Amino acid sequence: MEITRLILGLALGTWLIRALPLTILSGMALPAWLRAWLRLVPGAVLAASLAQSLLVREDRLLPSWHNSYLLAAAPALVVVWRTSNMLLTMLVGMGAFALLQRWLG
Amino acid sequence: EFALPASLVCLLFLLVRDREGLWVACLAAVLALVLRPMLGNSGTTMAATVVAATLGVMSRRWRLRA
């Protein structure tokens, strides 16, 4: 029963966090600068996350040829540039990473 | 292990289509790496995003005024 209440409470909280801004902002016209800012946020978030996941290992910056994550990103980037296919990009990236892990250790 | 970075590569490439978005993304990436030793795991991505997007909007305003 305790767990059920916890799950319901979390579900309600998640719904409120997502629904309230949508409800409040749907009737408002956002200023141009805010719309421009919001348009830039997704790319910035993805780039910041990607940079850290590729270059940071055990809390240290690792921009070297022994960084399998960094090297495996190259074929993934080529595949997405040529095909725009997310599944194929992930498969090629993971395959390259597996091979590099084997070779580089 | 590489599934998340691979999906981020794909999403980023498909999302960033103009020069402004590209330089803001690059700036956010550099800021994330610079801020990471100071802010640790939490907050780095958010701080880098906020600063980069804000600078992007400010530079657009400066260009429009010029």
C-alpha cells in the first residue's frame, strides 16, 4: 500500500511538472528572444552531454587515441551524415566501439 | 555502452541545421568540459546549456543591431 501511494504520488508530481507549464504557457505569446533561446537549448544540451560522454572518463578529460568512445563516434557521424538513420547509426557506432574495445583493450 | 553516445551523435546531427545552432552547440560542448571540474557531474550540462544558449541569443541581437 505504501508503495502504491508512492507510485501514485510520483506519477502525480511528474504529470504536474509537465502539464502545468504547457497549460500556463499555451495561452501566452512568448517574446521573440525567449523563443530564440528555447530553440537553441536542445542542440546545446545534446552537445554538452555528448562532449562529456565522449571525452570524460573517470572524471578525467581523455582526448587521446586510446579513447574508444571518441574514436567510435567517427564512423557513427559518417553514417548519420550519409543516411540520417538513427538505428543504423547506433548499430555502426556500437559495432565500432566493440571492435575498438577489443583492439585497444 | 556506446548506445547513448551513438544516439546523441545522431540526434545532434539531425537537430543542428544552421550555423547559429552549430556554434551554440560547439560552445556548449566546450563549456561543459571546462565547467565539469568545477561543478562535477550534476549541473554541468545545465550550466553549459544556459550560458551557450544565452550567448547565442545575445550575439543574434548584436548582429541585428549592427
